[in-house]
Amino acid sequence: MSTELVARRILRRGQRMTEAAPIPKRGMAGSTALAGSGLLVLGISASVYLVISARMVGVHHFSEIAVLWTLVYTVGIGLFLPFEQELSRASSIRLARGLDLGRLVGRAARMAAMVFAVLVPVVAVTMLFDLPRTALFGDSWWYAVALLVAAGGLCVQYLQRGVFSATGTFIAYGGQQGAEGILRMVACVVLAIAGVHEPLAYAAVLAVSPWVSTVIVWPVFASKLAGATSPASYAELRDRLGWLLCATLASQGLANLAAPAVRLMSSDAQQAAAGNFLSGLTIARIPLLLFAAVQAVLLPGLARSHDQGDAHAFRTQLRTVMVATAVIGVGGVVGVGLIGPPVVRLLFGPGFDLPRRDLVLLAASAALLMLALALQSGVIAMDDHRWSGISWVGGVVVFLVGLALPGSVFLRAELALVLGSVVVVGLLGGRVLRDPSLGLIQGRQA
């Protein structure tokens, strides 16, 4: 019988391991602040990058940059964020059992490389056709190269973050993202000062910056993998990754399909309005940057609590995060309602303007997405990756149906986002509430 199975049986009998790997004593607030500082810099750099590139390359070429940006983070996050989440979950459990991470991370890296190897021919074949090549990238193969280079960098980033999250190395977690953001901002400012209007130069910045950040934190990452002696099997990851990939791709689709949908539903005379929608979406989702740090800290703790059968700790952590998420979400809606329109004009220029109602609806959808992500962490920690995938796919289906509602292009997209997000929250929340072992409904009496 394997060491892992023996350890699992001991844990299920309620016996605590006396020589567990040290879990950082830093509280969730401190860990979130460390991770969030880097995420905040990365988020600011996104606005700086989009604003500067838009002003320097012009409206026509900015559409190509915008498509590249959307594809990099839709594909990159959709394909490789699951490796962070699953590696974080599995690694935190192994550490609690006194096992090292080296071989597990090696197996995760091989699986991620296989996913990237599939992505390359998919992009290449897509670019062979005139219609998608012209519609997406203005008939330039260099944008496809930039997409693949950036996706490769994100692949390595998420593997590193999974280890940093599980081991509580949140300085490196935030530092990796902060380094990428600073590099991106500095490079864009330098190009702008030099008067560079070539869009491929800004595409190169987007492609290279993730790789530089992985190199900066590589020594810390390597130190966490030293002395790899504990055996690891693909089953620790593979049994769950399929549904997790499905969930993440669907969640990214729900989060990012709105702007392309507005462009497709708009007439030629309304294409500028689609740009306004993208600018408003960027402002409305600023609170999501803060929540990403909370999620990085939440998942390992929930996984340990659920694996050890500690229902009280699981309830406490999830409730705390749900309350904090609700506060951040409501604050985002109120803030956007008060100062959203002038902030959009200030950042993107006087030509960009979005009514207050549209910004509030976009902020509400962002708040709902945060709640869904918090609940997803709980469902993943419960090992129900299948239901997580089903929930997000259900949200995408409702979003697509919602686009057929009557009303203006903006209103249809915004209501579709809200309805799709509500469905995901309901499905994930229902799964957590109906688990009798957690007693979330009767938690106060448990």
C-alpha cells in the first residue's frame, strides 16, 4: 500500500500528523496583502498598457492589440490557471502530510507542456485561414507568435504560483506579478517617449514580460523543490484537471466574451461604442484584482481543512471570504456609480464615454463573478471539479441566451453577463450548501 493511501486513512480517522510541513503563521489578511500588492501593480500595468498603446498606435491598429490582449489572457488563464489551482490544492495536502513537492511539480510541468504543445498547432492552423487571420490580427502572423510566446510565459507563471500559494511564499507570489507589471509599464513608457507607433513593438512587450518575471523569482521557486524524494503520481492531478480546465475555460469565456459580443452585434457606425464598452469593463473590474489575491490564499487553507475533516475551519474560512468578497463587490458598485464616468474619460481620453447605468451593471457583474470564484474555491477544495465545470458552462449558456434579449447592444451584453454570473453563483453555492458534512446552513449550532 502506498504512503499516500496510508496517510489518507490516518487522516480520515481524525489523527493529526505531528510532523507536518510548517504552515505559515501569517494570517489571511497579511498573506492577501503580500499577494495583492503584486496583483495591484499588475492590474495598474494593464490599464497603463492599454491606454498608452491605444494612444500611440491609433484606433485601427489598437483593435489588433486589444484582440491579442484578450486572447493572451483568455487562452493563457483558461489553459494554465487550473495548474496553479490544482497544484496549490495537491501541494498543500502533501505538505500537511510531510511530503515534498519536487516530483509532483515535475509531473504538473509535463502536463502543462503537453497542453501548450496542443495550443501551438491550433493557433497555426487557425492562422492558415484568411478570414480569422485578417479579422483577428490584420493579416499578420507576428501577432500569433506573440500570443504563443506570452501563453508559454503564463504557463510557467502559473506553475510557480501554485507552489508559492501552497507554501505560503506570498512575497514571491506577489513579486512575480509585480515584476511583470513594472516591466510592462516601463517598456510602454519608454516606447511612447521614443515616439514608437509600431503596434508590433507593443505586442512584443505583452509577449516578453511574463517570461522576465518567471526568471526573477526562479531561485525561490527552485528552492521549494529541493530534495525531491517523495513519490508522486499523475493521478494526484490528472483525475481533476479535465473538469478544472473545462471550468476555467468557461469562466474566462463568461468573463471575456462580452466585449467581442458587443463588437459583433454592433453596426459599422457603432464600432467606436464597442471600444467604450471595453474601457468601461476595464474600470468596473478593478475589484477583481483584489479578489485574485484572496483566492490565492483561500484555496490551500480550504483544501487542508476539507482533507483533514475540519468542517468548522472550512466553514469559518469560506464565510469570512464570502463576507469580504461581498464588501469588495458592493464597494466596487458604489465607487463606479459615483466616479466611474469621469475615471473612464480620464484614463482613456475624452473620446471614451459610458453612461453610469452601464458601468453600474458591469460592476455588479464583476461582484457576482467574485462571489462565484470564491465559491469555486470551496467546490474545488471539496474535490467536486465536475460540478465546478458544469456550473461555469451553465453560466456561459445563459450568457449566450441573454444576448438575444431585447434592448440596446450594451444593455443586452450587460444583462447577459449578470444573468450568467447569477447562474454560476447559484449552482456553486447550492453545491456547497447541500454538503451535509460541512453543515454550512446549521454551522452556528455545529
